[in-house]
Amino acid sequence: MIMRIGIVGAAGTGKTTLAKALADHLGSEYLPDTVIGVLRELGRDSWRGVSDVKQRRRVREDALRRKIAAEAEHAAFVSDKTVVDYLAYWLQNQSEHEDAATNTRFVADCRAAAARYDLLVYLPYREVVEYAVGRSTDATHNLKVAAHKRGLITLLNLPAVDADYTFGEDLAAWCDRHLAAPGRVG
């Protein structure tokens, strides 16, 4: 089973943990979140302190280019955060600062890249999340972002499953439940 799988969800839902474990279980390439790498190249470990709107745009655009390129390099992969996540954060935090042409281009790039996924695994919103560097623990912010992500999956008509993941869960059983017959979230 060759699949291009993307892990999508709100902060603290286990996206990275699941993506790494699932890639290992399936023998697929694990593709990390590229935003972190771009921020680290700027000497940052998170978005905190990156307040200049133009710099934030450059980070988001560079991260999106890297994510799309990484996903295009592999026939099968598990992507930790997806272009759907990147688009949700663009809409949440960046779009109001941009002109129509910039927004149209970013949305179009995300839509085109999202069409390549065979399946998106949506990890549902959790009201309480553990602190981690770069992760928001603001329940209202995380709810808004989760709503954007879930809405984009529906609006773009992407193949997706709602899939709670319990840390340490048997991945063979998890795959049997969630990868065998993907439906739509909603």
C-alpha cells in the first residue's frame, strides 16, 4: 500500500508522535514540519518574537515551498503537518496583512499540493494541551485553528478520517481501523 498521508490537527493532539510512529510502521518516509527548520535558521525556536509581518510572510512562504518540495520527492510518505495546516495558519495569522495577489497565490499553492494526499488523518481538538516550545496552550486560539483546518478539509473535499490517537496505541490495530476505508470528516 503506497500512500501519501498527512497528519492534521490542532496543537497538542499528537501529530508529530503519530506521524513518526506511522511512518516507521508503514515503512514510509517521515516528512517533518518545515516551519521549525525555517525558524531555526533565523535563530528562533518558535514564532515568539517574530513580529514583523513581512518576515512572518517570508517564513510561511519558505516553509510552504519546502513542504511541497519534500512531499513531491517521495512516492509514499507520512507528513507531519500538511499544507492544510500551513493554509489554516496563513488564514488565521497572515492573510489580513497581505494583498489579494499574495493571498490568492498562497491559497492556490496549498490547494494544488493538498490534492496529492491520498489521506489526511485529522486529530481532533483537545481543550487542554501540554506546554511545549512553540505550542499555544490558549484553548480559544487552538479551537479557531482546529476549525480552520477541519473546514479546509471539508471545503477542499479532501480524503480524510477523524482519528484519535492514544500515545503508545498498537499501530497495526490503529491502521486497520483508520487506513482501510477512509471516509470524510464532517
